[in-house]
Amino acid sequence: MNQKQILALPSMPAASPSYPMGPFRFINREYFIVVYESDPDVVREAVPEPLTPEGNVVYYEWIRMPDSSGFGDYTESGVVIPCTYQGKPCNFTAQMYLDDDPPIVAGREIWGFPKKYAHPRMSVANDTLTGTLTYGGQLVAMGTMAYKHEQVKVAKMMAAITKTQVNLKLIPGVDGKPSIAQLVAYNLTEVTVKGSWVGPARLHLVPHVNAPVADLPVHKIVGGRHFVADLTLPFGRVIHDYLKH
């Protein structure tokens, strides 16, 4: 391979790249989110400065992605914390677990998503929208929501899904020292919300050292959100570089 060919590669390994060039399109992406209140000190500890948590609210999410360009069919689960950056609202992705290699690799390398391999599941069990997360064969999270009890306006859910999202991207150099230490932001584009609902929900979290979702304890359930959308995940932008401050 010459230099031009090398620089044209989308990702490693060169013989069979782990993921193609983006941006990435998602069809019928389905979200199940349990909104709850947690310990404000624990929430503050989970959020990197200069982000500021918006109180003690936490989102626990399951996302089904049956049709994802370049990534295939997979499910995610994890913890998102509403924050502000320089006075503007955003969501910080604190933990994320999924069952498909290409989006794990691309998510970490491009946007800095905190992705780890695990087994999330999301399904409708009779009258209940249900999400589970197992890590190493052990259950670490289970959420339930009454199925499509109350429909909400698309505009309201559109505002939530297009909100700025922020990740902490950490990649070491060949010497083992930090080579990249950034806050990376992105906004989903080309969004079409196909349906959105709210309703009563419950969440059970089990302590686990390698999937510490229970470190953000559930103090009070606010409610559940459920929506389906088509969208595009574009490339991100650096909003804070820890190596330059």
C-alpha cells in the first residue's frame, strides 16, 4: 500500500476495516428511557468538568438499532446525565454497553463513546416494554414501562433527540500516556420521529464492578419515555481539549 491508499482507509485493520466511512444512518431506531433522580454528589462525581450536571436527574437508556448503515443490527444500554456546558444544555454519556463490534470500535475511536461489550435486550412482553442488561452472564439492569400508555407530541420528542450530546474521549499514545483527552459534542441530524410515548416506569440496578450502572442509585422514578425515529449520526466536534488547558 502507498500513502494515498493508507490515508483512504476508513479504519483498522487495513485488510478488513472494522467500520466504513460515515456519517451513519439509522432506520427505526427505538429508544426506551427511564428518567430518575439519584444522589447529587454521585452524579457530580460522574460528570467531567467543565460540564455541570442539571441537578440530580439521570437517564437510563435502552436503544434498539435494527437497521444501522455500516454497523448492522444491535442493541445498546447505558447511563446518560443531563448537563450544561457554558450555560447551554447537553447530555453527557457516562456509560454504554452493546453487543456488536463495529459500533463499539467506531464509537470509541471517532466520538469517544464509553462503549463496552455486554448483552442488552429490549422487547415488548405482553403489555410491558422491557429492557435488560447482562454483563458476563450476570443481570445488572432491568427496566419496565407501561406500553404506549400516553402519546406525546412529536415536536417535544424531537427537541429531546436533537439536543447536543457530549462524550469524554480518552485515547493513549504509544507511550501509554494520554494522546487524546477531549470533550466531543455532536448533534443527530435528518431526524424523523415516527412515534413517541410516555408512561409509568420502573428500574432495577444491580452492583457490578465492570458494569457499574448501580453506582448511580435510583432514589425516585420520574417516568418513562419511548420513541422510534430515523436519524443520521454525523461526525463530532471538539468542545474542550484537556491537553491544551
